[in-house]
Amino acid sequence: MKLSIIIPHHNGKELLFNCLESLFYNISINNFEIIIVDNHSTDGSADEIKEIFPSINLLKSESNLGYSGGCNLGAKNAKGEYIIFLNNDTLHTKNWVEELISFLDSNPQAGAAQPKILNAINKDTFDYAGAAGGYIDKYCFPFTRGRIFNSLEKDINQYDDVKKIFWASGAAFIIRKELLKKLGFFDDIYFAYMEEIDLCWRLQALGWGVWNVPSSIIYHYGKQTIKENSFKSHYLNHRNSWILFFKNSSSFENGLLIIKRFVLDQMALLYSIFNFDLNRFWAIWASHAWLILNFKKVISARKENYLRNKKLDLIYNKSIAIEYFFKGKKYFSQIFY
């Protein structure tokens, strides 16, 4: 089989229905399967969707495994040569799947690729999650071509070149199954957010490229399962950024990088106070508490990561937070030329 499309799902019949209806309408290949991983939904939505789309393969978890665990469950049951991981809050365009498959078929050095991801509501604007490809700074703060922090760019075809990127968005990306298995799948420690960055980091350390393919286009609603600006979203983002930092960074500059990273978090705390953002404030403290209580687990994840000492290109060697908040650089073109 050529392709497996894996969609993790947790509640929301309408979202999943719209995603599948759009997907079936816009895909033309025949040799594929769709695997829905139900992360212990409580609304019966997965069973109802199975009745409407009987060809899907429905896998049901007895607990909520999060994005990483749900995707792993699906991948371990997938039959395809390629795997597309896809969020259930996406809408699609003609042949976006075929464009990604064609790119990997034609580029044997490419391990993974993502489509151009636009916002499903403001369709002329890049989406927060992925846009035209992801990058990261040395403190493990992610940003994308088309979005830095909360500044979203209009799509005026400025990023329509096929480009090597640092990470592909978990909202939608394709990867070779053999490489996914070699990497040991997603790391379950993340639960949700940044697990795809970790995977792409390790993929590049193996010598494989990650790419953006702008001829492939999807639309993404975003923040449907974990709501935007909620305590949980801030908590997972801050916590997982630290995990990513400790697990994968090749050098901590004799510990100085860790101190600088901690100072950046204190600046984020001050920012949340000035903006009366209590969810963010308490989430940062909670993420620090988790790190202290689970420090052995984080260090163990680093020791087990045999790819951690690989120095990679495309890591931005400055602080994206300093460039954005203090130097006023709101657009990707002001960061990477």
C-alpha cells in the first residue's frame, strides 16, 4: 500500500465529518487507507463517523493518548509506505496529497514534507500551526515562515518556493514509514505540542531533509481540541519547549544557555502580568514545577537520544523572542533572508 492517513480524534463529530468529507472529495489515488484513532472520546462521535464512512479503519484507545500517543497507535497499525499525520480540524484542496507523495517519490533525500497551511477562517492568511514551514531558535522557541508568535502574515505567494525547513507541522505532514520506525515513532513524553519538532530534529540528525511543498495546500482551524490561550495550551507549550531543549540541544554553552533560557521565561512571566494573562502566568509556573518533579525523566530522555550531539543547520542562533518583542521583527523575511 502506498499511503496511510492517520487522524487522531477526541470528540467533535462535525469537525471529523467535515475533514473526511473534504479529504475524500479531494483525493484521487486509490491505494491508500484512512486510520482514525479515537482518543477515548466521550460523545460517541467516532462510532457515528464510522457508520457514515465505513471504509475508514477505526482504532479506539481506552484512554486519551494525546497527539503523540494517538499517532503512534495509528502508525503501528499502518500499512502504507508513506504516512500522513493529519489533524481532524483541517479542510483540503485538490491533489494536496498527491503533491506530497510526488515530492517524496522525486526526492529520495527528503524524509518528510508538509503542505502550505492556511487558516480555515481567514483563507488568505497563514495558519498559526505550520504556515509555510517551521524553524526554531537555539532556546527551542518555534516560529514559521508566515507566523512569528501571534503575528500572522497574509499569503501573497511570498513563500511559494520549495524550501528545506526545520520542522513540519503536526497539523499535516508526510513521512516515510521506514524512517518513522527507525526513529522509534513520536516521543510520548510530549502528549501534545512540539512532538513533531522533536521527530523532525531527530530525522535531520539521521541525515534526512524536511521540506515545505507549497503546491500542496490545506486549511486548518486550529485550537479545537485544546482551546487557544487556555491554561492547558500554555502549560504544554512551555513545558514541552523545555523538554525539547534538554532532550535535543547539542550544547548548553557550559550551562549559560540554560540560564539565558530561564531568564526568557521570567520575561514571559512579566509579560503575562502586564497583560493580565493569568492562564499563561500560572502555566509557566506549573511547567517549571513539572520539570523539577520529573527532572530524572527528562535527563533519561536526553541520555536515550543517541542523536543529540548532531549539530544541525537551520537552527536560528539568536533569540526569536528578543528579535520579536524588543527589536520589532514581526516577519520571517526580517529573520531569515
